[in-house]
Amino acid sequence: MRLKDWQLVIKVLPFVAATVAAKLATEALGWEGIDINSLFSGLVAATIFLLAFLLAGTLADYKESERLPGDLAASLESIADECEILYADKEAPAARECLAHVGDLVATVLAWLNHRTAVRDVFDHVDGLNAFFLRFEPLTQPNFIVRIKQEQAAIRRMVIRIQTIRETSFIGAGYAIAYTASASLIVGLLMTDIGSIGESLFFVAFISFLLTYVLALIRDLDDPFEFNNGRAGAVEVSLAALHEVERRIDAGLRDLDPETAGVSP
């Protein structure tokens, strides 16, 4: 298993340790004034149900987010392929320059996803393709232009969708009740006479770990594009497809003209 798979576990362990220490303190001070009963087990079940509801909602967006980098890479590479085909057929400088611009666009998208540039820069590069498409008109058939314009529209749509996912939190009121219910349940565990010291510490540690881990997981799933200086967190989507497209475009530029390779914004 990869180390990143355990990031959330490591993240919540200090809170679990603090909860166990608090349980030891409440036992030592004799503050366990609540007797365990069926209502308490119902509270546990209700809290778990609420967390499951939030988890299911964020998973739907996450599944869509997993596909977006690959779809975005496919559209970018489709435009790059058309440029290479046009250059191979006509040896038009505009085709080579457009390929270099697509390479810049890929680099800008990666910089934006890693919080190193603004989304406006991405849209400026997407809009910059129009000048090349205009130069393509006397060199090729109209359906060629239509095809790459469709890919350009798809890129815009996917960038807007990614930006929306990054800026929109899933049901803020749902988070509020989830945090309130989880905190109330943990406080209740601290004040409840569960049994022997071993039983008390086990149940407090396990339930507090489960609650805090699921809450942290939901928060991470809610923004699967939350990259930190180019490093993916525990549940961030993979950008491997975009990096691979960047590499292939750079290789294509070297084949056409070594002087244009490695162009980046």
C-alpha cells in the first residue's frame, strides 16, 4: 500500500489520542454520569447514517472528477493531433505554432490545478486558439475547423466544471449537523460509564477514530483538486494523463522543430 493511503489515518490519530486521554481523565475524576442504554446506540446509528449520506453525495462528484483530467487530456491531444496532421500535409508554420500553443495550454492547466496560476490564464490560452483556427481556414476543409472547435468547447466546459467543483462545498448545512452530531456523540462517550477501563478505551478510540476519519474523508472528497505545491493528497484525482499529454506534445515539437520544444508559459 502507498504511504498516501495512510495520510488520513495519520491525520486523525492525534485527535483519537486526545479523546482517549480525555476518557482517562473523566474516569479518574468520576465524571461518568450517563448510563449506557438503547437510546445511546440509536444516537450512534443516527450519526453514522448522517455521515453515510454526506459520503454518498460527495462520492458522486468525486467519480465525475476522476474522469475530468483524462477527458481534458483527450481533447487537448486531439487538437495537437490535428495540428500535426495539418503540418505533415501542408508544412504550414501556423500548425507548428498552434501545437506549441497547445503545449503552453497544457502547462497552464497543470499550473492552475496546482494553484500556481488563475483560471483566467487557462481561458486566455483557450481563447488564443481562435487565431490559429482562423489561419487554418485557407489550408484545410471546413469540417476540420469544426472538429477542433468542438474540442475547444469541450475544454472550456471541463475547465468550468473543475472550477465549480473546487469552489462549491457539498451542503454546508449538512457539514454543520455532521460535526455537531459527531462532537456530541464523542462527548457522550466521554461521560458514559461503558464498563471496565479496557472496554471504555477501546470503544472510545474506535468510535472517535471512525467519526473523525469519515469526516476528514468527506472533506477531502469534496475537493478532489486540492493539490498542495504539486503534491496530491490522500484522495486527490490523478493528473497523470495531463502530464503524459504534455510529454507527448513536447516530443512532437522536437520532431517538427527542436527550437520549439519545451515551450511553457
